[in-house]
Amino acid sequence: MTLVQEAQGIQGLLVDHRHYLHQHAETGMELPVTAAYVKEQLIKMGYEPQEICQSGLLAIAGGKKPGKVVLLRADMDALPIEEATEVPFRSETGNMHACGHDLHTSMLLGAARLLKEHEDEIEGTVKLMFQPAEETLSGAKAMVAAGILENPSVDIAMMIHVASGMPLPAGKLLKPMAGALSATSDWFEIRIQGKGGHGAMPNMAIDPLIPASTIHLGLQAINSRETGAGDAIVVTVGKYCGGTTANVISDTASMMGTIRTFSNDHRAFIKKRMTEISEGIAASYRCTAEVIFSNGCPSVTTTADAVSSFNSIMADLFGEEDLIFIDDVLPGGKMMGSEDFAFVTEQVPSVMTMLVAGDARKGYAFPMHHPKAIFDESVLFRGSAAYVGFALEWLKRNA
């Protein structure tokens, strides 16, 4: 029996995992139900999982034979979105696994089971990383700080992210390229201080909404007028606040958003110009502005040797016909979304792939992070097989 066939044999169990995790969706670092479920399942398999940081679990397979160390990672957190799908296992928590992390966790649980069954064949060690808080770009950083890459030291890391809402056949794996795969990410908040007053006497107040709206427009000029036409840069304001009622001029206004780029030089330049634009415009309207940056995350960077090994192993495992070159889907093989697996790729050679879990032409029309996003869970066993196949074969080749 092939590894893919073995994985297919536990497909029903993977679906059960996925439904439970989906119904009990939790966000950020606070994953008490999710982490407890994963820990319980790992213990049943014979593991001794460790919670190395809040909701961050580490389990180890192999280690019976000398060899290198592979890290397999899955994220477990959901989004603070009220689900609007009609699936029978809808979330009961007011949160939603709209990015597919419930599938990731289920696939890695499946991989854990298969690795236990093949433990005598592991020519080295496999670390299983069940991570919180990917959506806030803080979980991987916390687990790296807690020592996930040490004792024993990790030689290579690998992760899978599902994709839905694209016109691609379900079950296909994307073959990554070497280099930056995801964008850097920084969150920002701009606070404008004015002087509140009566809406009927605006001359007695200093309205912060006017500079706020001008700042909002001014930020768009960074992309359109201050960087090259070919530079991949996004400055998005996603939250805009000011005022409480119709006849009161607010004392303050604020906005929050995100910056995405692939260049650290661009990243620094955008932050500098955002601060200059915000402070300058606010001052011209007799207000002050404070610009605060947080939740910084670098790019996921894949290494040439890791990518070459991964693509070769996956071709042997599934067949070349089940692989799609990422450049055929994402221009330049890059995505503007961010992924905090980047904190792992900063430290060790790594590879990231995407598993198509929903063909937009066959009822999976909504993209990830949408309240109506659904995923084709029939691909779960393929993710488990990919995790295990990569770990076993890479360790064998590098014994």
C-alpha cells in the first residue's frame, strides 16, 4: 500500500477532526479548546506533546535513529468573523475558520498518526508544530522564541496552506519557487488629535475628521507617485473611526491598516513617508498625528535546495500531473498576503506549498477570509500524505 493510500484510509478521521475544530473556532493565542483537543489526540497516538508557549504545541516523532530534523507546521487559529455558510458543522463560537486552519491542523494530526505507524522508518527526527495566532502574525514568533527550532536543532521546515476560491482543480499542489513567497506585513494606527465642540459652532473646535480624510487620500500617493510602477506595494486602511453622533465635532479620529511589500527598503521608506504625510497634514489643520506600527512580519523565504527537494519528492509521491507551478497561478510566484511562518524561514531552510481545497468553478466561489468561504475537505488526506512523504523522504535522502 502506498503512503497516499494509507492516508486515504484515515480520511474519515481527518474529516471528524476538521468538523470539531471548525465548530469550536478560537482566535489568537487563546485556544484552550482547540489546543486541548489536539493535545488529547496526540496523547492517544502515543505522543508526549508539550505546550511550549500559550496554546503552542510541540510533538516529536522518530529520534530512534540518528539523522537530521524536519519541522512540519500547522496553524490552529480562526478569524473573528461570524460565519455565513450553511455547512452542518458551522462554528458555534462567533469565530470562523475562514482561512482553512482547521484543515491544516487536521492534516497534521493525520500526519502525526501516519508517522507513528512508520516511526521505525524515520531516519532522524520529525517535529510537529501546532501553532496559535497566525492571523495576528504573533504565534510563530512566540514558538520560535520558546525554542521550537532547538534541542534538537531543525535542519529544514515545511508547511502547507490550503487555497479555495480559485479556478483550479481540488487536490492539486503548487510547486513553489525559491525566494520571497509572501509579502512582509506591518499593521499601523494613525491617531489624530483635534479639539471637540458643538456641531453648530465648528469655528470653536478643531475638526480631526478633515485631516484624517486628507491623510487617508495622501497615503495612496505613496504607491501611485513615490514608488516605481513595477514595485509590489500595498497600503490599505481597513478601519476608520471618528465621532459619536451627528451634532458633535469629535475630539479625535483614527484609522488602522496594513502595509505589504517584498522589500525591506520599501518597507522602511513607506513607514517614513506615512509618518511625514500624517504629521504634516495634521499640522496644516492645527491638529497633531501619531503613527504607530505593530505586528511586523517578514516575508516567507524559501530556499533553493528545499524547494528542489520538495518538488522532486512531491512528484514521486503524487505524480507530476498533480503539481502546478506556482508561477502559473501567482505572478512571479509571490502572494501579497503575509504568513508568519516567515519567522521560521528566517532561521532555517524552509519550503511552503499550497494545496487547492476548492475549485471556484465547482461551487467554491468565495475567497479565504470571506464569511461564506467553504473548503473541499476531500483533499485532507493528500495534505497528510504530503507532510509525511516529505519528512520521511527528505530524512532518507539526507541521512
